[in-house]
Amino acid sequence: MGLSMSTKKIDCIYEGGIFRPLVKVDLEEGTIVKMTLKEERDEILERYAGSVKLDRVVSLEEILKLGEDRWQ
């Protein structure tokens, strides 16, 4: 007898040994959820891998310094 729950992606911050959501989460106290940990850097690389075409070699550091807003 399983419960149906939609999958949601939320940003969290890790402070004092606890993951704290950066948005309101509508869950009852004590609800158990599964988490997938992914650093923001890895997410940016996955999102734009193969879609950035330049006439020169670009380092990962250079891409990350530009910020995500430049790639949307």
C-alpha cells in the first residue's frame, strides 16, 4: 500500500549538519524523503554540456565565473 508523491526539485543549504530547504516545503513533520545530492557546479555542467560552441577553448572556471544567468 504505497503513497503516490510527485517528484520535486528544490535547492537546499547544508548548515550545522542539517539540510535546510531554501523554499517552503509542504510536508508533514517526520515525513521521510529521498535526496539526490548534486553540487550546483555539476548541474551547470550537465545542463550546458555540448550546447556551448565557441571559437576557442574555454576552461570550466571561466564558464562558472560567468554565472548561470549568462547561459539562459
